[in-house]
Amino acid sequence: MRFYDLIIKKRDGQELTPEEISFMIKEYCAEKIPDYQMSAMLMAIYFKGMSNIEIKYLTKAMANSGNIVDLSSLPGIKVDKHSTGGVGDTTTLVLAPLVASAGVRVAKMSGRGLGYTGGTIDKLESIEGFKTELSLEEFIKIVKKIGVAVISPTSDLAPADKKLYALRDVTGTVESIPLIVSSIMSKKIAAGAEAIVLEVTTGSGAFMKKYGEALELGEIMVDIGLELGKEMVAIISNMDEPLGYAIGNSLEVKEAIEVLKNKGPEDLRNLCLELGSHMLKLAGVASSAEEGKDKLIENLERGRALNKFKEMVRAQGGNPQIIENPELLPSAKYRFNFKAEKSGYIQRVDAQLIGESAMFLGAGRENKESKIDLSVGIVLKKKVGSKVTINEGLAEIHYNDEEKLKEAKEKLISSFIIGDKNPPEVPLILATISREGIREFKSRDLISID
């Protein structure tokens, strides 16, 4: 079998066989296929696409390129959650202990942030002493003992994805649905979960800017997961404005703690309840998502979710005192009150521009080698639909460097659009996709992000 022939085959829009896909991944991981040939294949896939059958076998081949985590020693159905990312998306910090407090074992592997989208591991590392790099034995031991742990992926988890993503990143082939699906799903399958809840974000701060594209991505991921024997649910959520109010690592940890105290931003709380309710249903501890949501609300109200977070922090070497005293988290030296230049209603809070502002401050990585400042970021004071008067605060900037503040302020000027009329409300949850099909919650003409 010659890889040259497979490139020609895909270039001409033909379907690759399971054997050909397996050959491609094995040979590339063994460094028998050079980057220049794999780059040509990635570009052929970008333009010609892949059938669901091809995506299924590409996903399997990538998952099997390394070790598959064995979670069989943990009782019950193991449910994982994945988000396609966004700005202020702190769901894992809330969800992991919240779902674990309801009796579901949560063995979660999460990533770091890149660009203006945050990463769960960076956020957790703003907690003094918190260890995100654990052996699989330590990881499973903690989950057995307290029901939850969140770590960074091991190096042998879907190594084909690491190699392919690095190549996609420099060849203009990141925005390919077959390659996105196989990348996400291979890591989830390799992580050992039996059921997966996906949060597919859409809008200015999301990877998939258009609602229709996010819906398509969610539908294909659910189909592929079901084909591979996993129970699946995808939630399409609005990331046109940041989720919650805090953008920045330690700031988002503080906000997550507030939600676990049954306070905090309504949108972050509601999204976590939605995602968590489906996790409980897939795990078999609730007969419906509605029943699952009721259980989670009760656990928030009774402090069980907060106690589980405290247990997780302690078990992974972190300082649990940050829960009662969040000021122990890294804190920026200075704060700047960013004010409205006119009166009216907030029409738009551009999530991407807000995220880029936070990145300029040091809260995100411009490239993989960038060093993150865990203390800096932005706390929004107003969101879409809020009424403001001239010189009223729109956001508080937490910063350590005057030059970086200037860059961040320039972005923020364009982030807030103020108009005379109160804008129509767009729901946070736009659709759900499951074995039963697609359920949309608003007609597309009211979704401004399309």
C-alpha cells in the first residue's frame, strides 16, 4: 500500500477504506509518512470531506494509537464531558464536583488554554499546590476514594491526535469537521468513558462561529459516538458573549466557587445544571434530565457540591482554604474600571474581543510557548440587555503591566456595543442532540449568531 495513492484517492473525492485509514495513522505515528505527504492528505480531507464511516474509522485509529484508559475498576457508568471551548467557560470546575456529589464517578482529563479560549488545567493550577499531572494509578485511586479527579492528559493518550493537530495548526486545516470530530472523539474514547456529554459552543467566542455549523458538528459527533458504542448527548450553547462574568484563570476559579455556593452568574449555573442533568441521566442515576436537574439543584442548595470540590482540591494537593478565602488565589496588582462612553442598552458583548483582551493581559497563550499570568483578567459588570448610563462601569480589568493594559483597553472599546433599544433575548441553550434526534429551542431567525 502506497500513501501516495491514498492522497490521490482522497483528492479525487473517493472514500478511504478502514484498512487504508488504519495504515495511514499507524505509518504516520511510526514516522514512516513524512509531514509533507500528511499535509497533502489533510488538505484533501479539508476540501473533499469524509463520510461518517471514514470519520468513524479515523476516530478509532487515532484512539488506538496509544493506550486506552481502563476505568472498569470504578463502579457505575463513567460519563465524560467535553466543551469545544469559549470565553469564561468554567463549566468543568463546577460540573465535576457537582455531578460527583450525585454519586456519578467523574474521571476527567482536561486541557490547557490556547489563544483566547481558556483551559481547565490552567485554572486549577491557580490553586496553590493543586497537582494536575498524576499517574493513572493515582488518578483512579482518587476517583475511587472521593468520586472525582481532574488531571491533564497522559502523554500516551491518542498520540496520533497530537501529531495531526500540530500539523493542522500550521497548514490551515484546523477548520475541518471530519478532523475536528476525530480529534475530539478519539481523545474521549481513549479516556475510557462509556457515555459523553458534549457542549458545542457557537458565536463570536467559539470555534464554530455559525449556529448551523455547530449544529452539524454536534450531530456528527453524536452519530460517531453512537456508532462506536457510546451513549451521547450534545448541547449547543451560545458563546456570542462570555459565559459568566469572569475571564481569567484565578478569577474564574473564584466564580466557580460562587456557583458551587449556589450563588454566582445565572448563565453559568444554568448551563452546568443542563449539562449535569444529562450526565446523570446517561449514568443511570436519574430517569430523566429533569429528575437529574432537581437532584443537582438540591446538592447545590445543601452544600454537597461545594464539599465535593473541597475534597477534590485536598485530594489533589491543593489548599482547600481558598474556598472560604478566595483572596488566597493569585491576585493582580492593579485594577482599572472600564467605563461606558454613552448611555443606552448593551446590544452586544463580543466574546472573542473580550477573550483577546484578557489574552493581551497575560491570561491566555498567544502560542504554545507563552507563559500565563494566572492572576490577570477581566470581570464584566454588564452583559447583553443591561441598561447603562454614561461613565458607568462596564468591566473591571485586573492587570500587572501598564503596556498590556493599553492593548487590552483598545480591544475592549470595540467589545461593547451600546444602542437605544433593548435587544431581543437569545437563549443560552440553543439545541440538544441525542439518540432521539435534534431539539431546537429557538427559531433560527432569532439567533443573531448565524
